[in-house]
Amino acid sequence: MKVITLLPADIYTVVNRSILTEIDRKNLITLYEPIIGPLSISLYLTLWRDLDKLEIMSIDYTHHHLMSILKTDLDSIKTAREGLEAVGLIKTYLKEGNINNYVYELYSPLSAYDFFNHPIFNVILYNNVGKKEYDLIKTEYRKMSINLTDYQDISKPLDVTFKSTNLLVDSMDIIKSNSNNLNLENKVDFDLIMASIPKGIISERAFNKKTKELINQLAFLYNFDSLKMTELIRTAINEKGFIDKEELRLSARKYYQYNNNGNLPTLIYRKQPEYLKSPSGDTSNRGKIIHVFETTSPYDFLKSKYKGVRPTTRDLKLLEYLVVDLELKPAVVNVLIDYVLRRNNNKLSQAFIETIAGQWKRLNIQTADAAMQVAEKEHKKYTKKAQKESIKKITEKEPVWFNQKQEKEQISEEEQKELEDLLKEFK
């Protein structure tokens, strides 16, 4: 994927694809902010404000305008924008030139009803805010019930109140409330799923567009592969040969919770964003290791350290803290995991991790290469201090990527084998 550099002089125009209301504003802050964060919501509200009195399309602005209002840098604005894109609140279009031109299309947030019945948003909101806060939020949207037992409905229909005339009126393209669908790459192989279920059991029309979307969303949310989704689909086929969507959602949730001590998933499966990856083509040992850090999710990277077995709940909570609470980038988390395990005798000590993670967050480390460099510097300081104080000999094993001068420096046979083993896990 081509990396586009965002510049302060780049121009953007906001286009309204919906009818935005004060209820939407409440939904953004109450329902979406716990998922994508305050900066993404501030960006959305700023773009909304840019429409001003021109409710359909704004005038042209530069991105310096956004930097001034949001008091932040362009990388943070780009990340915030990608969060909005991920949850379907905006679509971004680009026309390249001497000065790039962007069009940001704004879409309404989901209604409360659709949000709480969404297979992904509902679960992640619950996991991000906890049961108590989640129940409070749901209470805000609960439908009021009025007892009308002793009342009659005396409302008159349209044809009783008004008479029709034979006027011919041209139809117009009128703006309406419009939510954007959640955009996910295919997580599962639908050909494999359909081939794995006997035709006599399931109808050929069972896999319609909506059902496929749900299956893909559940696979993404719970990190299920095609075979696991096939098993779950089999349990949700009704007597007519169609897939009961509610039953499928329930089965997926129960299976995940059963195998995760009752917990629901978070966002620890994300990989490094494209714009923070190193340029492709580096075939040196260090370049190959950086590629592993950048193309592997923290969950899969930690799982590889468990030799393919699911990590413990405690270690997964540490991952959750790094990715969700501290908002470290996935590749940075992978470097941190690798560094701590080797420095700390294959143990993920919470205090040790929090100390390093806090430092890296304050240093605004966002790439694998930067994380590796700061880890190397810290380890050298630690080694010198230990030698100076004449304490016991340091026995920690350095990561194979320490002091690797690309292809020029020779490494021992043991280090080469360790490097090959690391790369082999992710081929």
C-alpha cells in the first residue's frame, strides 16, 4: 500500500452525506468515544463545524487549520481520522498533485438501537467501559413504557384528514440520515465454509450479503478462523436451512468467553499501521526482524512465544494495557515483549513492563525501529552501570537484533539459529 504523507498545506473539503442532529452528537460522545478515543471525536466534531451554514459542503481548508484547532500534530490527526474511517463515520478521498486535495465525507453515527445490536461495537464498548458503566449508558437509551390499557387510539389516518389532488411533482435527490457500513477485509474464506457444510443441511440462499457481513465481523471480533466459524455456523442453522443470526452471535460469544475465562475481546489483534511501517525491500537480518514486528499482531507475537499455545489471561491483560490503555503501536508492543522476555528470564513482569512502556510512551515511540534503538541504548546503560558497581555478572540474554549492523556484522552460529527460529515462526 502506497504511503501518503500528509502536509499542513494539503487542502480538504468536508461533504455531508447525512442529516446530523444533536442526538448524533450525544451518540458520538457516549457510544463511540470509549472505542476510538477523544481525539477522533474532536476531529469529527471539528469537520462537522467546518460545514457551518453550508450544510452540504464546506469551503476549502488546509490541514494547518485542523492543527491549529485541535492543537496537535498531523500524525495524530491522521491516526484520529483512520479511527473514524474504521468505524464508518467518515470516508476519505484523495486527489494527488503539487498540493494534495482531500474530501472527507461525514456519515451519521449509528442510532442507539443499531449500536447496541451491532455484533462488534456492542461488545467492544462493554469491554472498554466495564459492566457498571455499560449498564448506565444503556439506561440513558432505555425506551419509556407507558400503560395505555384504559386508552383508545383515536388518531385519524392520512386519507381521512386530507384529500388527494393530481399534481405531478418531480422527484429530487434529497439528503437523508445515512450511516456508513463498517468496512472490514475478508477475515474468512467463504468458499471453504460453504464447501464444508453439506448442501442438504443449509440453503443455497443462506449466505446473503448481510449474513456474510455478520460472519466476517464475528471472525474479526473474536479472531476466529474459517474452520472455527464453520463449526459455529453449523450450530446456528435453523429448520429452514438458514443461519439464525442471533444464535450465531450468541454461539460465538459463548465460545469465546468459555475459552477466555468469561472475558470479552479487545483490540489487541491489530497490526502496525501502514504509514508507520519501514520501507519495504530491506533484506538484512535487522530488516527481516522489523518486518516480523510490523506485520504481526501483539496477540500472535506473544502466542508464538508460547509455542503456539494461547497466552495466559494475565499476560493478555498486560497486552490489553499496552495497546488499549497506553495506546502503544502494535509493532512497538512486539519489540517491548521480545525485549522484556529476554531481559527478564522469559517472564513478563508487570512492574518491569509498565516502567519501560511508560518511558516509551513519553518518548512518543511509534515505530519498531525506534523502539529497537531505544532498547539497545537502555541496555548499554544498564550493562555499564552493572559493571561499574561490580555487581554480579549479567546473565540476561540480549535480543538477536541488538547491535546488528544490517548485513555487515558477523553473528555467531547460535545467534544465527535464534534469528532463523524467530523468522520461521512467522513465515
